[in-house]
Amino acid sequence: MKIRFFLLGTDKYASSERLEGELKYVFSDFLTDDGDVQVFSDIKDATNDIAKAVSDTHALVFISDCEAFGNTKLMLSKAFGFELSCDADILSKACETYGKDISEEDYDFSVCHAFVPQNARTFVLEDGKYAGFSVANGNQTIILLPFEKDRTNALISSLVIPYLNSVYHVNIDSGKYKEYNASRLGEIILAKDLRIAVAGTNTATFFKEYISSAEGLSDRITVSPMTEKRGAMQPVDYVVNLAITASELLSCRYGVAISNAFYTGDSPESEKIVYLAVANERETAVREIHSFKGEEIPSFLARCSADLCLFICDIIAGDEEHSDDISKREKAAAGRYKTAIAAVAAVIVALAVFSGVYFHTHEYTLSEWADHFIEWIFPAGNPFEGIFSDKTPGSGEDTSSEEQAEASSNGNSEAISEGLLSEEASSEEVLTDEILSDENSSSENTSSDETQSL
């Protein structure tokens, strides 16, 4: 059996690349080359390739952008000659999902969601949105599916693959979806030599089993034995804390948390939400995955695990881009600094050369220029003149006022002392003169007495 896939209008979505990779991996045994999975802007652009595929392909699978889904149905019906009619049950479910009154006629809405060929196999989930189908065209099968994140994979794995296996008696393994996502995660973790810490929630065990098919991946991903209770925390805050705590507890660069399923209603049949969180050194990113109406828990958790594998890959790739961006910015900044320094140095050198030539030509000294410059800046006189002169003692320059006062005080003291000494000396001289005068007078008297006596 040979299968060809035509992806119509999906190239404007980032998830288109993921879908291409999954289709090539899951249906690899039934594709002859990479050209069997092709992307076109719309069905008109694919006309020539469709005509070629009709001659040698058993199953032609068209996956159309939801915005053009109704128009694609109408064009395929004209091209392959089958009629479309409205399925009332599907229309009722779609109207209920969108809160639309079924009694109000809306042709475009009905074509998009509920028009299918008569006696065809329908591929639609319980919400009735974007009903696809499979119709026989001779020995070939024409299959139409909507392109919507998660919905397309859910339709292929749960409805389309079992249908093809039964019609063509082949064994297309839907478990290859698990292998593909786990292998992508394993490749990037082993290539970067990373270890991942996973918070020990109930769903962590399911995730661990989901990635077990990838060789060497289980040893790189460790489930934390400790998990704090949620308490009154909001689910988003809870998974963020779990991811950060797991990373810190197990000393891993990346921490991961996958929450338990939260019911949005009162019954198990209501919509369920699972929160995913991946923490790194810079931030913690969170995603929420919603279940489809009627989707079974194992199928929902498998889809959540697949999204978590790709989520981790995206975060790791984003970190690498961030590091490359920082490196480029640093190199660019260093280049700008070098350019600026070189420019400034060139200006300085040019200015120095010009000044040297100018001064030499005009016999103009740097001292003269400085004096003229200071006079131009301070026409009233240089206020800083003498501010840097040497004030050290014994330098032969004027001393400070305090030193002058001290010297004056010392000089006055010495003068007073010299005066006192001079006065004392004068007193001593007078006293000596008086004593000598008295002694002379006494001698004269004695001599006179002696003369009289004689």
C-alpha cells in the first residue's frame, strides 16, 4: 500500500513542521520518498500533484487548514465526483459546542462542520467540530482531515490508522507516535549531555513509561521522590513550584512538572486540563492541555506526554538560541568598543600632530598657550594660582599663618627673655658698682683715720 499526504494551507503554522515529521515517521513503511508528504498553500496549487498521485497511490490524505476546510470539501467533491450532505447528528453536536441555535440556517457553518459524503466513514470527535471523512473512489480512498493542533493527531491515531489497517490489511503502528516524540527528546538530551528532574506527581509515572522506548533516555530523566501538596495554590502556581523544586532538589539544570488532570466540571465526562511546566535557569514556562469531549484518560495523558516531550525540546533549543544571541551581542559590543577606542585614539593622535606642527611653525610654546588659555577662561585672574605651591618647612617659601604665628610667638618670648636677662645684668652691674663705691669710700675713710692717727 502507498499513501500520499497533501497538507493544504498549513505552512503558516509552526506546528506544521511537527506534523510533517510525525507523518513521515509513523507512515514511513508506506511512503516511497519525502515527496509523499507535501505542503501547498491551497488545493488549487496541488492540482498537478494530485493528478499524478491518482495513478499510483492507494490512499490520498488531505489535511486542510480549518479556515478553508469547508471550501476544500466542496472542491474535493467536484474533483472526485461524490456528493455531500449534512449529517444532522454531527451538526447538532457542533451547534452545541459553539452555543449556536440549530434552527438558524448557516450554510457555511454546516458545510465546514457537518457535510460528509453519503455512506462515508466519518472522522470526527464528540464535539462535532470539523468533521472529516473517508470515501472510496474506485480502488482508491480519499481522506479529508482538519488541521488543528492536537485534533489532527487525535483523529489520525484513534480513527484513521485503525481504519486503514482494516481496509488494506496492514499494520500501521500508532505507537510510533510515542517513539517519535521520545526519540526527539532523547536526541537533544544526549547531544547536550543533560539531566532532567521530573516532579513526582501521579502523571509523572505515566510520562516516564511514555518515554521508555527511547534508548538511554530513562537514565537521564529522574523522578523526584518528594512532591509538595497543592493546598490552596492555583494549578499554574503549583506546577511552577513543582518544576523549580524538582530542579533544585536533584541539582538538574531543567525541572519538569506534569500535573494531574483537573476537571472543569462536576462529572468525569467534563473537560479536563493538564498543566505542564519546564523550569530552567532563566524562567519557568507553562502550558495547559485541554481534553477533547469524550476523549479517554489514557489517550489524553499520552497526548499530554507527547506535548511535554516537544515542550522540553523547545525550551532547550530556546536556551541555545539565547546563549548564541548573548554571545553575538557581546561580540558586537566588543567590536563597537574597539571601534570607538580606535576613533578616539585617532582623533588624539591627529590633534597631537596638528598641535605639534602648529606650535613649531608659529614658534609657539605650550607654556604660552596655557597662559593665554587661562587668561581666556579666567579674565579676572586665575583663582587657582599658587594653590599647588610647596608649603613644606625649610623650603624657602612663605609659611602658613599658623606657622608664622607660632614663630612670632616664639620670637616674642625670646625677646622678653633677652630683655629680662639684660635688666638682670644691668641690676647686677649697678649693685656691683655701688658695692665697689662703698668699699672705696670705706678705704678712703680708713686711710684718712689712719692719717689723722698718725
